[in-house]
Amino acid sequence: MIAIVSGKGDGGAVALLEQAGVKVVIGVVGDDPRKAVEDYIKGDLEAGQNVCDH
């Protein structure tokens, strides 16, 4: 499985990635990327609002 965990993402890019089979998680906040990945693997990652500004 390929996944992208991000705080923001352009809608067009997200759609293309998802069409290619990539799981995209948008709206993730925090200062520790390792914890975000660990939480994603455990199923505990909380996604919020996409903060993309374009």
C-alpha cells in the first residue's frame, strides 16, 4: 500500500493520486511526522480540514 499523509493537498492532485491507487490523508496537523505515520498504521490518525489555499 502507498499512502500520503499531508496537512494540505490540491484537489486535482489528490484525485489523480487516488485514481492511481494511492491512499491520500489530508488535514493532518502536528510537528512529528514519525508519530503521524505510526498513528496511520495503527488506524488512529485523525485527519482534519484541508488547508490548501489554492
